[in-house]
Amino acid sequence: MRPEALQYVIVTMVMKSAVEDDDAGWGLGIPEKMKNNANWVDITHEFKGACKELNLGELLHDKLFGLFEAMSAIEMMDPKMDAGMIGNQVNRKVLNFEQAIKEGAIKVKDLSLPELIGIIDTCFCCLITWLEGHSLAQTVFTCLYVHNPDLIEEPALKAFALGILKVCDIAREKVNKAAVFEEEDFQAMTYGFKMANNVTDLRVTGMLKDVEDELQRKVKSTRSRQGEQRNPEVELEHQQCLALFNRIKFTRLLLTALITFTKKETSSVGEAQKLVAQAADLLSAIHSSIQHGIQSQNDTTKGDHPIMMGFEPLVNQRLLPPTFPRYAKIIKREDMVAYFGKLIERIKTVCDVINTTNLHGILDFFCEFSEQSPCVLSRSLLQTTFLIDNKKVFGTHLMQDMIKDALRYFVSPPVLSYKCCLFNNHQAKDYIDSFVTRCSRPFCSLIQIHGHNRARQRDKLGHILEEFATLQDEAEKVDAALHSLLMKLEPQRQHLACLGTWILYHNLRIMIQYLLSGFELELYSMHEYYYIYWYLSEFLYAWLMSTLSRADSSQMAEERILEEQLKGRSSKKTKKKKKVRPLSKEITMSQAYQNMCAGMYKTMVALDMDGKVRKPQFELDSEQVRYEHRFAPFNSVVTPPPVHYIQFKEMSDLKKYNPPPGSADLYLAASKHFQQAKLILENVPSPDPEVNRILKVAKPNIVVMKLLAGGHKKETKVLPEFDFSAHKYFPVVKII
Amino acid sequence: MATMIEENGPSTHEQSDVSSSSQARQKLEGLLNKNMRIRMTDGRTLVGLFLCTDRDCNVILGSAQEFLKSTDTFSQGEPRVLGLAMIPGHHVVSIEVEADSLEDAQGFGAHH
């Protein structure tokens, strides 16, 4: 049809005259009662005709709407983007809870034991899938029973449904409060579902306990008696009762543990730890009784979801947001028990944090915990255990006091020494108190950052450097003010770069962690390794070690003064006993890390000389662009000043040596660095797992570098392999 | 010779093309930002603002709402908010606009 005809049709339609046109597709159109009573007019044919007149690739659009906006549209009928089409493809009726009860598709009373066990196990699987980042609508709320527990008449199922809702509600509250999640970790939306808010926590645990007691009676009554001929049916019932009992008890213990975490007292953490340990004891019994539960019945090979009584995977399909549909693959029952086991282990570890009192120790605790890539719930529990209601550490200590203790432990600044005149000086007190108060927010953020997932941590560490740069500036000013005050009062003492050293130490730690995490996240290409390792060994670790030794000597100066004052008072001779320096372990480890980085740097340069590093064809970028991008967050830091690409090139230029080293020299030097790292680490008293992990890399690398220095496989064109399986940051170099 | 054909041949043909295609364009532009209702091949209906189209009749609707097919028993009539949605041309079954939006769209019917 020509467009003119189209216009005619439309004009006549507007005038609401009858039109005898049949190919315009009238019949399809005039609406039922879709949206409002608007008068819809079909223009299908005309519209399509008009579209055909457009040029290939031409977009007809408003001035305000461009290709850029068009990009963010979701594509209908594309299964990857269109969540709505899934429901339409399944040939069965999707019923909600009330409808299912009405149609008799679901039982609310007289459920058999296998049914109860199967429903509970599936709910557990849903709960875990939710905790792993899927939406409640696609996991826990695919169980129709939890939509409205009031409609359930079976007491065990009702108590369980309420219990699981409470578990979800408390977990959600904890995760929300800790705020260490991103969309990839956790979906906090409840889609307007009631999370059993009309029943108190205590009532729910009470209901669970009642059911538990009732089940225990049944377990006892069906128990085999001595000399009795065992009836296999009774035996089966006994097993099933026991299985249900264990599941109900597990739910109650898990819920009680989570409730305990919400209490304010520190002692409650120990209590929670006991409760989860009790829950863990039930897991093997739960695992061995999985087969007692009913399984889903339909054939899942045709792409449909498994259907269990009481579950409807598509019941909430309409509630999903218009983003890409995420398919929530509910984990298997066999894996459920193992997951609970690991979750409980993590929660137990979290509870241990309260035994760490020093701020640096707490920071290390958070770093170590994060290295296992824990789940969002345990990460959140750690955060909320650390700062209760965002005020006090473990609910008892002020963050300011923690910071003062950390300063005393690290640099022993005179201003915080009871024996120094500054300690009771009002002005000095003002200075230090306002500085410490100023510090508490950045340090809380730093600890919070360690609660995020590994990939997000890196990004956030880059940003927090800005805050620490300002803090650094303030620390130096306060140091100067305190020094001039001290010079007037006690001319023999100094207050130089105490607070500054402490902040610098944290600055360097953040920078080092930022660079190292790039290896863990596999962000760097092989040809970038050399400048990353150079930056670490020649620059950051060098700074870190000098910072640590400055802190150490500041501690010693303070100790000397204390000793002298002590001598003056009591004439008793103080024993000259060699004390273990508090920072010695950290200094040692930094030396080892520096040697590992230096070894890797020289390895990479030598491999490059031998043509064994694949380099990209730089077209749109250059090495400089990449370098500057890698170290961009460091530009906000004043101390240490960022090393720009040109400086790096000058500093690392091998031509300044006479004669310039060849690849063999560099392999040999690298081997010596790895050797040095090994020596240092083997002398560490009571080595921790980290020491052993580094040794696992250092040892083979010593050998490989020696071989390479001797010309082993010099001619091979096969590129070396870097195996990061032994250590996240340092690879074992493999020549094939 | 070849150039002659290229210069003369298509140009006359293009003349009529240009006018009809510019008219088509004008008509479509008249519908921009108007409410539009599109039924898709799977029976669902989307209602939203007409924002963009192309030669293959791919349509982008803004602030789109999704209605299920009328035969559906469950949560029928309750729309789901989709936002910006693109309907591929080959999935478009029918297109409707509100009558009064056609009255406004002068370009659509006036230049007859």
C-alpha cells in the first residue's frame, strides 16, 4: 500500500468512520481493556510501509534520542535479555500460593515426612543460592509456603517457613547494615514480601523448639529396643523423624546464632560461635538423610525448571526487574550441606576477631579473611562485629583509643607517652585528639574496604589513597606543631615525623596492595610485569622498609628515655636483655617481598632481551599510556611522590651500567634475589602459611634462573609460562 | 558511458523515491514520543513511547510496560515496567497508536 493510502486510512479512522479496508489489519487491533479507555488505532500496515522507505542503517528518532540511548534498550524476545518471554514458553499453569491451595496442587496439612524433608532441603538450597547473589524472588520465594505461612496448617512446616523467613530477614539486615556488597554479591530486594515481621524472633524460635520436642518424642518412641524384632517400617519412620528433627534443629540454631549476632554485648559473639558449632554437628546427619526427601518430578532435560510440590520457579517472574534475566540455578542438595559447613567455618572465624585488640592486628585479620574470598554474609557479619552501630569497636572501645594504641605500638610518639610532658599539656592534647578524630573515618573506611569482594577492593583502595594523602599532610603539620611545643618544654626530646611515619606506612601498604591485587585479578599482561615489579621492589618496598625502620628507631628512642628515667628513680640495674622488636617480623617479610619483586623484575627484563616476552603491536596506545594507567591512583599521593614513566625509564636504564648487563647477568641476579628471599624466609621463627607459599615460588625460581643464566633453551621460541598457583602475587617461571 | 548511466539512470528514479521517502519520514516523525501499543509474536503487548525505528521496523519504546496475553490467568492486567525496550521488526505483530495522537500528528495525515 502506498503511503498516501495509509494517510487516507488514518484520517478516516480519526474521524471514526467505517472503513472497509481489510489489509490494514483492523481486526487485530481495537483493544480489550488493556490500559485505559484510550481509543487505540491500528497502524501496523502503514507503519511498516513507512519504515520500508527508510534507508538501510538509517534510524528515525527524536533529536533527544540517539544511538547512545538506543544502546541501553533491552531487546525483546532475546532470551538473554527478556525475562518476560520465559514464562510464556512453559506449557503449564503458573499458580500462586492461594490458587495452588484452591486447586489442590499443594498440601497445607498432613504432609508426609519425605515431603517435609524434601521441601526443607529445597528451601535450604534456595537460601544458599540467594546468599550467593541471586534475587529472593528467584530463590527462597519460589517456595510458595513462605509467601504466607499463616495458611500452613502443618506445624513443622509452618515453624520452618517462619524460621527461614527470619533467617533471610536477619541476614538481609546484616548485609545491608555492613554495606560491603555490590550488585554482583547480593540482592537485597524483598519485592514486597512479608518477612514474618508480624511474629517476634522469640516466638519463631519457640515454635521451632516445640516442633523439635515433638519430633524428639517420636524419634524416641520409634527407637529400636533391645531384643525387639525390628519392623522395617518403624525403622524407616524412625530415620525420617530423625532427619526432620535434625533439619528443624539446624534451622533453629542458625536462626538463634544470627539473632545473637544482633545483640550489642561482645559476649554474644562467643555465644553465636557456640551455636553455629552445634549447628555444624548436625550437618553430617543431614547429609546422610538427604535421600529420605522427595525429589522434583518433572523432566528437566527439556529446559523446564525442576518442579517440586510447594515450589514454582516462575511464580515471581513478573516481579523481576527489566534488567537482563539472571537464571538462578538452585544449587544441588548434595552441595548444600558442604556449603553450610563452609559458611559455619567462616562464621566461626569471624567470631575470632574479638580476640584481636590492636588496630593493626584487626586490619591484618580483615586482610587475611578477605584472602579466602568469603561470602557476603560472613563478610558482613565481620563488619558488624567490628563496629557495632558504627560507633564503638566490638561495642566497647572508641575508635580514637584504638588509633592511639596503634600509634603507641607503631612509633611510640612522645605525645602519647605517659612520661612525656606533652601528655598532660592541653594544647598538645588538643592537637593529638583532633588528629586522631580526623583519622577515625578514613581508617573505618579502610577496614570496610577489606570487607568488599576482591575485585571491588582494588578499585576502592585506589580511591581511598586521596583521603590518606590529606591525612598525611595533616599528620606532618601536627608533628611540626608538637615538635615546636616539645622543644620549649623538653629540649632533649624530639617529635619529628611520628604521626607522619604512621600514616605513610598505611599509605604504602595500600599502594602495595593495590599493585599486587592486579596479579591476583589477572589484570596485567606479561609485558607489563616488569614495570609493576620494578615499582614494587625499587620503590614501594624500599619506602616501606625505610618507614618501618624509622618507626623502629623512634620506638627505641622512646624506650631509651623511659629506661633513663627509670634508672634515675631506682638505682637497680636494669637487665640488658635483647627484646624482640615489635616490627621485626614485618621488616623481615618486607625484605623477602622486595627480593621476590626484584627477582621477578630482573627475570622479566632478561626474558625480554631474549625475545621471550610477547609484546603487543601498540597502535592506539603505547607502553607509556599503559604505565600511566596502571599507576594513575598514585598521582593523588604526595609522599611517596609518583614515579612518572620518563623517570622510570631513566631509573631503570641498563645503559648506565658499564658494561651494560646481558640477559645471563640478569638471570643470575634474579636467581640471587630469589636465593636471598629464601634465606630470609627460612630464618623466620614459626613460619606461617604465607612464608611457605613464597618459599614454594622462590625455590624453583632459583633453579630456573640458574639454568637460564647458563644458556638453557636460549634458542627456544616458546614463551615461558607464569604459574601463579603457588602464590597469588609471584609466579613460578616455567620454561618449556 | 558508465558514468552517464549512473548520473542519469538513477536520478530520475530517485526523484520520486526522495519525495515518498521524505513523506514516510515525516509521518513517522509525527508519531515520535506518542504512546504506542505493540503486540509481539509471543502474544505479549508492550505500551510505551515511540522513540525510534529503522528500515526493518525495529521499534524502540520508552517507559515501556509489558502486558501478558489476555488468556493468561495469573497476574493478568498487572503491567510490568520494562523501561527502554527494543522490539525486533520480525516480532512485531501489530502496532497501534492512540487516536488523539494522530490528530496531533499533523504530518501524518495532512499532506495528502
